[in-house]
Amino acid sequence: MPTIFLESRDNPKIKHLRGLIEQNTYRKKQGQTVLEGTHLTLAWLEKKRQIKSIFTTEHALEHPDFDEIFSQYTGIVFVLSEALYKDLSTLGTSIACLAIVDLPSSREALNFTEDTLILENIQDPGNVGTLLRSAAAAGIEQVVCTKGSASLWSPRVLRAGMGAHFSLQTYENIVLEDILKQFKIPVYVTSSHESESLYSKNLRPQCVWILGNEGQGVSEFALQHAQAVSIPQPGGQESLNVAVAGSICFFEMVRQRL
């Protein structure tokens, strides 16, 4: 296993790594992103995908997870000081591992007859990642993100997704008006206004779920071209967190299909 020690924050490889971690425009330009932590790195390798380079610390190299990683990765490992790694890391508590990978491209055209999750202007990386994780667990394989949503392949969304990305077909920067009318299956939006209970719907057929912005909810266009559903809340709260609401919807769908 070839290792190279890097000490300077001004090293070009460190600058490249930092750019991928911090800047969405830089990730798009380079066509790469960063997986943080050994869990994500191993999940990526399990899908037989390639890693371009790994950055870690001398102490972390002793962890057993790296034995498994190095059984599948034979490239260069860049070893950083604890201080430099901490300066780059967005986690702080995981085993030191930053893996640069190429951004996957959508290999297939959007299928307008399959279960689909549409995220409309959802901006919190934690919510986006959690929704991808719940969607994958519920068997939804297509995820569409409109412009204004958090970048699906940012390190923070990847971290929240816990590897769910790697089993999904993802489509970003989509204009909702361009695709919504093309679906040949029921389309549902979550809304507390003029809606019917989620539990009154027949969710056995394939369907589309649209979840909207944390503050404003879904757009008027989405409401006009979909069936609005609500989740009964006997406790009287104004609304649920969007990731919680989405997860409830997905698993009501799963329950009905069992």
C-alpha cells in the first residue's frame, strides 16, 4: 500500500480535496465528490465502484476497517496530520477517512411508470439525505431533485444518506414543470391544506411522492397537478419535519403492498 505524507495546507492535493468538500460548483466542474468515513467508503466499494484517492491519518490506518478497504483499493493513501485532517473534516467523530470518487452519471432515462420521489426545493442536507435513506429502504429507486434543493452528492447529504445514494438513480436540477405531466401513475404531495388523509389512499399501485421546502412546502404547480395528502396529527402540531413526513408516507405505501 503506497503512502504519501502531506503536511502543508497549500499542497495542491489538499486544496483540491478542500474544494470538493466545500464548494458545489467545484464538485460539478471536477466531476468528483468526497465520501467521509469508512462506512460510506466501504458501502461504495461494495457496489464495485472505484475510488480515486484516500486521505487519512497515521493513527486511523491502524483501524480494522482499513484492512477491508485496502483489500479492494490499491491506490495511493495520503496521510495527514491529525490537525490538518480535523481542519478538513465535516464529521469530527468518525474514523479518519476521506475518499475522492467520480460523480456518478444517471445511466438511465427517467422512468415515468415507476415509484419516484421528487424533492422540490428541499434545502437542508440532513433532510435530503434522510429522505434518500428512507426512500431506498422503502424500495423507491428513482429520486428527482429540482433546482434549489441541496446538492445530492455533497459530503453532508452523502453522510446523512448513509450509503442510500449508491442504490438509487438520481436526477438533479430538474424543472418540475418539464416532467410532472409525463408521469402515467398517481402523484401525491404532502400538504395540510385541502388534503385527504394519507390512510384513505390506495398506495398499492406505483406512484410519485412530491415533498416540498421546509418552510413553504410544495409549489402551487405541484398542488395543482397532484393529489394532496395529509398525515393525521392528534397532538395538534402545525406540521411534521419533511423527512419524517416523507418517511411515514413511504412506509404506509410499503405496509399496503405487503
